[in-house]
Amino acid sequence: MAAKRKAKIESSGEAGGSTERDAKRVSCGTLRPPLDGADRATAALALYARGAMQTLTMPERPERPAPEPEKPREREDSEPELSAWMRAAQAGDADAYRALLTAIQPKVRAIVFSRIKADASAEDVVQNALLSIHRGRATYRSERPFGPWMRAIVRNAVTDYFRDRKRRGDREIPLPVEDWAKDVSGPDPAKVPLAPELQDALAGLPVKQREAVTLIQVEGLSVAEAALRAKVSVGAIKVRAHRGYRALRKKLEGARREGVWESSEPAAARSDDAKEGGS
Amino acid sequence: MTDPANHTDRLIDRLTEELEPVRPLPRLRTAFAFVLAVWAAILAVGLLGSSTGWVWSTLQSNWIYGASFVGLVVAALGGTASVLAAGVPGRERVEQAGMFLAFAGLTAAAVVCWMAIPDVGANHSYPGVDGMCFQDAVWSSLLPAGVIFTFLVRGWVSRPIVASLVGLLASAGVGALLVHLSCSLITPKHILVGHLSVPFVLGVLGMYPLGWLIRRLRG
């Protein structure tokens, strides 16, 4: 077997297999023609001499400047600081707490905005996350890093948002923001006097629903702020406000059907008109 | 229209104004050691009157009894670790590992008993005894559940319903363990119905009400 293989190799050498291949390569211009022993030695010598010349004529490299000590990354730098602020906040230091919340706000916003594209909703989630950090501040231990703790809370806030959206998705139709944004631009809603009918309808609501509707719609607070003011969770204030809106709509529709309130104009203006028309 | 970012700044102002000092939660290890001490005390008090001399020998001789014992212990320990970690943001790994242990321990023990029923030929029904053990286990679980939920309410639980389920598995695991160590009927069917089913049944029935309660108490 081995003898056969040897014979085959020899025969292929005799047939000039390698020289044919080399000739093809030369014709393609990809390789130099094969060199015999003497040529190889000359070529090697020439290469060596060229290398030596290059070494002799090569200009000296300018000395590299000494590497500057690396700046610590921002996260690593701020981690102990954030931790210290949180520790102080747990002890009741309001200044440290303000510094902490201000410092983490961009981080929280970055996490939220990387996952939620809608601006208004994302800002709501940022507020919910800050509120969760506030309410869960007792769970932070100073020997643990601050970053993972904060990120876990923000992630949960984002997850809650998606869960909530999925739950409400079947029941609500989202309004295009651009369309109504122009209509609501105007005076501060908190300063516009309410129509008496609306005031009556509001007064007829249960206390918790009235509080939620007033905080969000009349005072113009965000959901998170309203939740903080009412000392309940964000979910709870949303539920109360939703129930309040439904009850208000029922009351106002009832009033309209009975002819108490026929248009959206304030009753005072209508009564003035009626007086003028009567006189 | 007001800028939502202004709302965030206003929220920070308000949070700062409302800041009150808080006491940080104990370290996870400390809390775990404390809860384990409570479990040990409950078991010691529960087994005080009963004769437990045969327990060790039965554990060695009856592998079904031993497997269910191990399953309940693993469920109690894993569930406790998971629940304590669930109250602390950033400890999700411990939470998930504990949860896995609790479920795996209980399920493995239940499967062992289930598979042993036809072999041992213990298809006799003892509804009265099964019910009695079940009831005892439920009552014994109340105190451990109270301890666990004190921690859960103090912590910041992201998924209250899941945490309630695991908490109930752990506390019912302790209750069932107490009954398991004091019960002399060790047929596979009885162990399955009267002891091992307690954590599953309590967990499924109690997770929604307790999850709701945790949400309410947390505010």
C-alpha cells in the first residue's frame, strides 16, 4: 500500500504535476515563478540586505508619551457617593436626598427611555420609578452597591407599565397626542374656574374618587404626584380616578338628559344670556 | 400644556419635603437566620409533647417518609430565602433560585409518593385522618405565614402575588413538616394528601388575597 502510494507520488513528480501548477500560478500573476536553490539563496540575501538597510535608514520613532492614569469611569466614581447620599437620606437628610434624586434622574430616564418610546408615558414611568425608590428606600443596604438596587426598581416600574398597558389595551383606544395637544394649550387648568354643574357633580362623588379627579384634572398634578399626595400607590390613584371619571360622566349625562345642563358652557354665562334675552 | 419634565422636578421637590427617616431592612443573611430560628422554635414547641424517638429510625428505614421530609424541608428553606429576597430589589437571583428549590422539592416529594402508592398497595382511604392532618398543618402554618408576611410588607415586593405564593409554600411547608414529624401514619397516600398537598392548596388559594393585602398595606 505504502509502496503504491510512493510510486504514485513519484509518478506525479515525473509527470511534472507541481511544475504545471506553478506555471499556472505564474500565468495568473499571483505568485512568482519557482526558484531553484541558487536563486533562493540570492533572493534571501537581497531580502536580508533590504531589511538591514531599512533598519539603518528608519527614522527614530518619537517616544510615546507616558500613559496618563486612567480616569475612573463615572459609574464607579459616583457609586460610593450615591450610596452615601442614600444612607444619609435614610437617616432623614433632605439635602442629601435631593442631591441623590437629582443625580439619578438622568440614569432613571435613560433606562426608561431606552425601553419606552412614547414620551409622555415614559415620563410617567420615570416618575413612578422615583416614587418607588422613595417608598422602597428602607430596602437599600449600604454594604450593597446602589446601582443594581436602583436599576431593579426602575426595571420593575417599566415592567409594570407594560403589564398595565397590556391589561388596558383591550379596553381603551389611544388618542393621537398631536391632535389634541393643540386644543388643550391655554390657561393653566388649575386656574380655570369649574362650571357649577361640574362642581356639583364632583361634590357628589365619593371622597376618594373626588380627591383623585381633583388632584389630576383640576390641580393638574401628574399621576405619581397625585399618588404621593393621596398616600396611595400609582395603580390605586389611577383606579380611583377612572371610577371618578365614569361616575362624573354618568352624572353629567343624566343632568343633560334632564335638561339641567344642555351645553358645555358654564351655567353662569347661560343664565346671564337668558337674563339679557329676557330683558 | 405643561412639560412632563417639570412634573418630575416638582415630584422630586415633594419627595424631598416628605422625607422621613427610615430604618433599613436587616441584611438578608441576618433575616434568614432569624426566620430559621423561629422555624426551629416552632418545630421544637410543636413536637414537645409528642414522642419523636421513632422519627430518626423511620427516616432511615422508610424512603418515602424520608423523601417527603426532605421535600418539605427544601420547600421551607428555599421558599423562605426566596420570599426574603423578593422584598429587596436587586436580589432576583436569590429569589428565583429559592423559588425553584421550593417548587422542585415539593414536586419531587409529591411525585415520589404518587409513584409509591400502587407499589406499597396503600390505596386504603383514611379521609378522617387525612383531613385531620391537613387541618393541623394549616393551623400550624399560620404563625410562620405571619412571620414571613411581616418581612414582605416591610420590603419592596415587585410581584406580590408570586411572592405570596412562595411565602405560603414556605410557611405551609413548615406547618406540614411539623405534622409530618408528629404523625404516625406513613402510608404514601396519606403523606401526599394530608401533608404534602397543604403547601400547594394553601399557596393556590391564598396567593391572590395575600397579594392584594400586600399591595394595600404597602400603599
